[in-house]
Amino acid sequence: MPFKGKTVFITGASRGIGRSIALRLAAEGANIALISKTQQERPDLPGTIHSVAAEIKAIGGNALPIAADVRDEEGIVIAAQKTADQFGGIDIVINNASAIHFAATDDTPAKKYDLMMEVNSRGTFICVQSCLPWLLKSPDAQILTMSPPLNLNSKWVGVSPAYALSKYGMSLLTMGFAKEFHGRIRANTLWPKTFIATDAIRVNFGSMIQQSRQPSIVADATYAILSGKLGRITGEHLIDEDVLRQTGITDFMPYATDPAQEPQEDIFLD
């Protein structure tokens, strides 16, 4: 079990990609700190940190659900301390929490702009900063951020400038961490090749949910990266399908939401 004894601090862990990654790494022996503000289920949004913790414990894993909002610096500092106290340290930070308002400039209220900046780029910075004392003590520290390659020529930059800025902020920070902590902490980004069947896709892209892949493809790519199957890489923008191809996987049909439909390529990849 390559993750036995390692502790993973993952944000946005109550559903979707975060939940899938948490379960995948827990099955490989990792201690999982589940960071999310979601404690009560909603009819339209099933899943909480407590339900995911129960799933992890049901497969024999170790989970610590912590109710915290990545916008709340004090809350994240406390969450990092609780994680280290419970498991003896922090080895991996996965910046998965994200806010999306996919709209043009004249349809993006300042409130939505602020939310995306606070959750996405600022949240990424706060989480890494709060976990840094323990990451620097880890013999194999890593940061993995769910954000796209830095491509200013992408048409999507002009489709939704505010959202693009917030996600590119996550990517730029992660590249900065790779440089700043070179030789001590490895840092990379991961982005899906196609739409992933999450609530964000359902709400913002509607019918595209049937042309999406399951979150498990991102979880499997995360496992491959963090377990070193690609080597000790750092400062790289990675795509889930490309990662898995490098590990020998060529059949992606099992990940399809609807095998009869061709998956839709995700944004920022043009």
C-alpha cells in the first residue's frame, strides 16, 4: 500500500471529484482529512464530509472530517493543526475546492467575482500556507491542484474572464510553489481531458452530463501522480487521460457516463 502512513489534506471533499479521490487514496492506506463546509445534505446536492468519512471507514480506511471553509483563514489553520494532531503530520495537500460562475463580464456580479477569487486562488494559497510547517517535514511532500494548464490563448479566457482568472490563479500559485520549494515539495496541477460528471457540470452545462466521464478517472490519475508512477515530477500541468496513458491505460470506456456518447473535451484545453 503505497500511501500507508501518509496523510492527505483534501478540500472540497464532500462529493464529486473530492470524494472519489479521498476514497481512492484511502483504499491505498492514506489517512484522509476531509475539508469542506458541507455538513448537512441537500436534496439536490447529496454528500457531506461525514458521509464520505463513513464510506472510508467502511473500507477500513482512516478519515477525519473537518468542517471548514477555504475562505476562512483561521478555520483552515485550525483544520491543518487538527489533521497533524490526529495523524502526526501532513504529506499531501490536494486543492480541489472550487467555485464557478461561468459567465461573461457583464453577467458576473462583484459578489460572484469575489467568491471565485476567495475560494479558488486565495483558498489554494491559504491551504498550502497553513499546511506548510508539516509539508516541509515530510520526506515526500506533494501539492496537487485541480486547475488547468496556463494557456492565455485559450478561447475560454474570453468567454468567462473572471472564472479563468480564478482558475489560472490556482495554476500560477502551484507553479510558484514548485519553484519556491524545489527539492522539498513537489507541486503539480491536474485537469480533466473531458467534462466530469459533477454538480458543477450539471448546473452550468446541463445536458453535457451525459457526455462526461466519471470522477473516478481523475481519482485514478491522482493516484498515479502521487504514487510516483510518472517519476518525481514537479512544476507540471497534467491532464488525467494523458497521465493514465503513460501508465499503460488506453481503454477509457469504463469511465464513461454514457458509453453511447463521445465525451466532451473540457474547457481551457483548446
